[in-house]
Amino acid sequence: MNSTLRIALFSHDSLGLGHIRRNRALAFALAAALPALTGRRVSGLLIAGNPEATRFDLPAGWDWVILPGVTPAAGGYQPRALASSMEGLSALRAAAIKAILDQQDPELFIVDRHPFGIDGELREALRHVRARGCRTVLGLREVLDSPKVIEREWNRVGGAGAVADSFDAVWIYGDPDVYDPRTTGEVPPELARIAECTGYLALERPNDRATTTPGKFVLTCLGGGSDGAELASIAVHSQPPAGYNHLVVTGPQMDFADFEALKRTAAEETTVIRHSDDIPGLIASASVVVCMGGYNTLSEVMATSTPALVVPRNSHRAEQPRRAEALAAVGAVDTCSFAEVSVAGLNDWFGDRVGHSIDRSNVDLAGLQTIAHLAAELIGADAEPIGTDSAAASRGSITSIKEIRYAG
């Protein structure tokens, strides 16, 4: 057995930064925990399709591989920038992915959300790595879409049975007591048999450069920003409570003209920036936060006690409204629809919530700790710390993966 445990993670990245950021969080968690759990060094590659990925650092011994990108188009996808047909780009991406995995020779391959990538680009690579003994995992966020939409998606890739035949495990990144896609039908029985809910990937996310914001402030953050202009246009006209500033982070993918318009029209107490290297730190430091309903943003919110108003995206998918409603039902966030949100409403909510905190200890937020143990078990390790007292201490008294719970 090679002394270095090699891992590969894949995300297709046609829209936004969510897939990239989720896989990056997994990389840091695996790099931190697997050496103690397996007794081996760990190295990895993150295969992505968006050059924005490289703005995010990775653990020592890990690196990015960026494929030519795709973007959603009517009826499917089209090349993001490359002068190529979609058929040609798919063939190029498939060949590149197979060559990368041939060279990396991973023992664990984690695919985010889309089991076979774009237009089946992962099918041959999955067959090849599995023939060489690699264990394969399909990682799913806890909410996919309405069950009817997701049923059509599974059918388009050959059915849930075909997906189950290509993967050793399915990891659902959520708390089944909040939302369980196995009971809604989003994860069909064929996949549910190999699926495990990990808890939200919230606690112990990678630390980036700390951001210092003087004084008291309220925060609006819009994820990648490609679909955040409507909410931002309302937020920049709202008024924070007396003595507070308002920071609006649009996201790096917002249209530049929209970003400039927001800066010009923002209220006096409001600062509009395009990007922060430390969104989790800003959320933790803010008195309150207004955000959309993407998985990563809400995972970062859930790791704090900051009150949150979630205004979920109301187009493209039903994912964000379903997530917001589920978390609101357990008291973790407040939510309102785009049809309901207004400047006056934000002003009232800011005034009601500043100075308060939210206890989210009823939600399982320890998914990043859980996936390290699941990975160790999957590759055949004993899932016991090896070598150092600090490793044993980090594991504590856990006797079962299902016992890992957020402890506050």
C-alpha cells in the first residue's frame, strides 16, 4: 500500500461557487483528520470547472485542476468561454478527467451532486478508477429540488439504479431531523440503501484571512452573487439601527454594472464590496445577517449564533425555499420570500433582531467531522487515531459516527 493516501474530488461548476466551496471544506476536513485515522499522509486534487476556484487556498499537499468551463443554456449547457461545440468540450473534459485520475490514482473519489458530470463526462473515469480499487462517493446537499424535478434528473442519467451501481456510498450533507431527502423521494430507494446523512458541513470549516470590521454592523451576503442583484437592490436602501453600519457583500460573480449601480445608490451607512476572504468571520461578527438560501451560506450561518433572515432564490430550482422553510421550522433562521421582502421589512427585522442570539444546538452541524470517519471506514482503515495524543483528543469519546453531534 502506498504510504500516501491519494484523494480526488470533482465538481462540475456550471453556476456559482457552491460546489467548489463544499468540496474545499471536505478537503480541509479530510486533510486534518485522515492522517490520524489511517496512519498515512494524505494528498489530494480538486477537479473543478471555474477559474474562481483558485482564489481559495487548499491544505498542504493538495492542489486545484481547472477544466474548461460550462454554463447553463437552453436545454442543457454550453462552453463558458472556449470556442468549441458542446460535444467537443465534453470530449475534452472527459479525456482530461480520465488522464488526471490515471495519474493521481486515488483511493477515494468524491463527486459533488451530479453523479456523471456534464453529459456523462465521468462515466468512463468512474469505471476505470473502480476497476483499480478506488472507492467512489456521491456527495449530495440535503435538499435537491422538488421530487418530480429530481425524478426526471435521475431518469436522464439512466435511473437511480445506474447511479447506485457506480458508487460505493452516498453522503447526504444534512441533518435528517431537519430535512431528509430519502423520505421526500429526492433520494430514491436504490440510492437510499447506500446513503448516510452526515450532518451539515458547518463546524470547523477552513479559516481564511480574518476580516476586521470596526464597530457594530449588520450584514447582507449574496453567495457567488450571480443571482443576487434583486435582493441587494433592496438591502442597500435599508437603514440599519442607530449606531450600526451595514455591510453588503455582493459576491464575485455579480454583474459588474449591477455592482457599480449598488455602490452608487447605497444608503449613507452602507458599504458595498464585491468579495471577502472571510465570509464565515463576517457572519460570526455581525449583529444580524440577511442572506439567500444556498447550502454553503447557510452552513456558515448555522455555525454561529447570529440571527439570520433567509430570502431564498425564487427561480431556477425549488432547493433554496425548501431549505429555508425546513430550517425555519426548527427555529434556526427566519425566512421570507422575494415577494414579501421590502426595505421597510428589512428595517423592522434589523431592529427586532440586533442584540439577540440564536441557539442552533438542536441541529447536527458536525458533518465535516463525520465524513472523515466515513472516509476512513470506506477505504478500509480501522477509523482509530494512530500515533499522537492530540489525535486521540480530537476524536474524544466518539464510539459511533451517528453519535457525533453539535455540542455548542
